[in-house]
Amino acid sequence: MMKKLTFAALLLACTLPAAAQNWSFGAATGPFVFGDFVERRLRLTNGNDNEPVTMTLSAATRAGLALDLERSFSDRWAVRLEGTFTRSPITAEQSGGPGDGVEVSSGKLNVSTFMLPLVFRINPRGAFRFHLMAGPAVAIYKADAPENAAGAAPPFEGTQGEWGGAFGGGVGWWISDRFAVEGNLTDIVTTSPFDRSSFPDVPGIDIKNPHNVHTTVGVRWKF
């Protein structure tokens, strides 16, 4: 009995390093480009001319942090749990009319996005390894009022959780068996944290599902 237990312990010790290399950890940063949350179209009358004007509510591009844990099931397939974290000014921009190109700050937006994509490696070997990924995602939006506007209300109350999906791909430059430099491009589509009731008595409002695009460069460590 003792010999069997010793053999089992030795076998487990030998297989753990191989099994452990099915896991990897990634850390990266890069610009988080927000899509439009709300759009309003109207026409300004200037004499005999009707000039179209579009106003959009979005958030400014800011650097975001991405952290993930990946589990490989084969040379080509893996699943990845990833979180991205960004804080950005909310901006209202006008296109057309006398205020064309003008942006107005409307507070700050904290966004934490969590996704669980399935990863497909196009070429599982070689120095440069390309992959595609897709899966469900949830974005947690929290808005803060403008710092220079005492008592101003944020564009929505509290914290909003919005479901959607994440789609993207990337490439890893594997410097060794365990270490790589990786770049990713991910499009995160969710429902909007805003709703029609946030803009009572405002005509021409279109609530959009934002496409938030995160481009990152970072490192991956296989353990």
C-alpha cells in the first residue's frame, strides 16, 4: 500500500509541470476607443437653409489595463477569462452647425469589462502565433458627475451592468516556450447604459449599442 501511494505521489509530481503549462497569464495596456452611446439628429434653420446637425454622447479615448487567465485544452483551442479597466471623460460632440467639432465634458466614466472568449490558434507553433477569439462579455459602467460642476447629476444613476459579446484576434511573438509578447484587437459590443427615460422630452434621440474597441500590447507567461 505504501509503495502504491509513493508511486502515485511521484506520478502526480511528474505530471504537474506538464499540466501546469496549459495555463498562461497575460497583462497588457493600450487605447480603449469608445463607441457612441447616444445620438441625436436635428436640423437647424438658418434663413432658407436647413442644416443637419448630429450630436453624439461617447467617452474619450484613454489607455486601459487588460488582465487575463487562459486555459489551453489542445494546441489550437483555449478559453480565456479577461478583464479590462478604463476611466475616461464622457464627451458630448456636435457635428455640423455652428458648433461643429466642439466637445463638452460631461463627467467621468469608469468601465470594467469582463469577457470569457473561446480562443482558436490559427498556427499553434512558430515564433509568431496568430489567434481568433469570441465569447460573451459584460461591461460595468459607473458615471461620476463633472468635478467643476457642483451638484451636477451624472448621466445615469449608480452602476449599470450591460451584457454583450467580445470578438477579436491577435498575434503572439513567442520568445521562449514560456514567454511571449502579445498584441490584441478586441471589439466589445454591449447594450447601452443609457435608456430613453434618461432624456425625457428630447426628440430625435437614438440609443445605441456601443462598440468599444480595445487595442493592447503586453506580455504572456505560460506556467
